[in-house]
Amino acid sequence: FIVKITLIKGDGIGPEVSGSTRSIIDAALELHSDLKIDWEVFNIVDGQLSEALFKSLETNKVAIKGPITTPIGFGFKSINVFLRQKYNLYANVRPIKKIIPTRYDESIDLVIFRENTEGLYAGIEHVISEDHIVAEKVTTRSASMKIATAAFEHALKLNASKITVVHKANILKQCDGLFLETVRAVAKKYPTVELVEMIVDNTAMQMVMKPSQFGIIVTTNLYGDILSDLAAGLIGGLGLAPSANIGEDMAIFEPVHGSAPDIAGQNLANPTACILSGVLMLEHLGEMKAAQAITQAITAVLDHADTRTKDLGGTLTTSEFTDAVIKRL
Ligand code: NAI
Ligand code: MG
């Protein structure tokens, strides 16, 4: 049978990594499933979103998205943040797993549950004067409860024994205080899961010093954004870090990385982060066999130093890497 999925190509390296992902998913489904995807493809130019895109997302409820450039300082607001807020995609789930050798001997297998709709990303800034700007950090009990519940439900599913909540409630006593208090309250409903509390600056240091101590992390929007790039750096870089934006009835899958203008259009990007986001999408659709086949093929290709992309010290271009994964399937 056929299912329609929205594909937002993105810009910069977006079209390269999302194109690679599309061909690998198509190949895997052909081999391992009766399902076929009818991709509804969209380009976003100059921050302009079309009614047709909204309609596609609202009908299909599942999308893969390439990264989209956001101008720094003045200019349009982030399309990424806009879509997460518009569709209340409250959980940004970011798994980080060591699949190639790194500077760490220990295993690294963690997942960050980042609150995805508020915090400092509410984008509310007040110009008091040209020399004085105030930004609002929005924290609500309901959004904090949703992200905490998502994290604890995930812990139950994995049989995990602890969750680390990352905060700065020592300084932001009200905002992060409410977040922490809400996570503690949710934790009480999950007596088999221990809640470990950690302040964000210490967390950054702990992640670098001993990443194996982390399993599931739950945190606010900004800390989750920063710590997930840090975590990607532990396992080989942004080219390897996928994510899922999950809401009540919609899910958008995208790599953690941005549009990488420094390497865009040169067939140099590592598509793994986007492909693994596609794997998360297939799991979301219940297509476990195809998901597993792609994971195995990627792992096998990445296992050889010479069949990696340049960011990982290899020599393959984006398209050669894509072909290698498809061949391996
Ligand atoms: P970036 O993630 O695009 O790039 C950071 C560094 O990592 C660069 O050196 C880049 O070449 C490298 N890199 C990233 N992805 C890679 C890949 N797949 N393969 C190989 N190397 C890779 O971050 P940056 O430069 O801070 O942001 C660029 C633009 O992307 C900005 O406009 C930003 O707003 C946007 N952005 C969009 C996101 C989204 O659409 N969800 C997320 C993050 C940033
Ligand atoms: Mg980010």
C-alpha cells in the first residue's frame, strides 16, 4: 500500500542529505515491506511557507525535513522553531549513539528529550531602548509536564533505571524552578525510574568527561539544543545525529545539524544524520524491518574508515556514500 509523506528539502546541504535519505528509504521499503512512500516534496524559499505545505503536513502527519538556514540578527524568524510551535511538536527527541570509534573507549548511548515549544525559543524580545533588550524565557507547567512524561514513558519502554533532568534552577529560580518541580512531580508516578538532578554547566563538563554515565536526559529548549550538539561531538560530529519532533498527532524528523553553508552544494555532506532520522520515521510508521535494514547497512558502511564521508576522515562523497548504503541493503 501507499502512504503519503511530506518531504521538506531544506537549503544548504538540505537537498543533498534529504535526497540521499529518500533514495535509501525507497530502496529499503522495496526490499523489506509492502509499503511504498509517495513523497510530497516542498522547497522553502526566503522563509516563505506555503498553504500547500501546511495542508500536506496536516493531512500526512509525518514529514522528513532537511535543515533550513535562519538569518542571524535581523530577518525572518526560524522556520524550524515556527513549525515546532505551530504544530505543538513538544518533544524533540535526539538519540546519540557511538557507531564509529571515537576518542572514548566507553560506550555512548544516550537520548536527549528537549522541550521544543517554549523557553528562550518563544522568541519574545522587548526593545526597552537601543541599548537595552529583554528576552522572555517562557516556562509552563503543561509543556514541562509533556516533555517529562515523554521522557519517563521512554524510560519504561527501555526498562531504564534513571533519567537525568538538566536545569539551572539555582539561578533561574522561577523559570527553571517550575520546570524542575514539574519533572519531580512526574517522576513520582514512575517509581522504578530514579531522577538524577544536574545543573547545566556541570552537565556539559560531565558529558565530556564521562559520557557513559548518561542514558535519558530531559531538559529545556536552549540547554537541549546546546547539549545535543555537544553530544554529537562526542560520537564523531553533527553528521551522525538524528532527531524527531513529536507532537500529539504529528511528527517531523530531521537531522540535528543545520544547513552547513561551508560545504553546501559540494557533494561533501554526511547524510547519515538525515538517514537515521528517516530510520526514526520508519520506526514511527511501524516499518521495523526496513528501519533495521537501513541501520545495519549504515553501520556496516561506516565500519570501514575508507567508506566514510570526509567529516569522518573518509573519502566518499554524499552520493557515493548513499550508493554504498543502498548496495549494502
Ligand atoms: P551547522 O550544523 O549547519 O554546521 C556546523 C558545522 O558542522 C559546519 O562546519 C558544518 O560543515 C558541519 N556539518 C553539519 N552537518 C554536517 C553534515 N551532515 N556533514 C558534514 N558536516 C556537517 O551549524 P551552523 O553553521 O551554526 O548553522 C548554519 C545554518 O543552519 C544557520 O542558518 C542555522 O540557523 C541553521 N540551522 C538549522 C537547523 C534546522 O534546520 N533544524 C538546525 C541548526 C542550524
Ligand atoms: Mg541546534
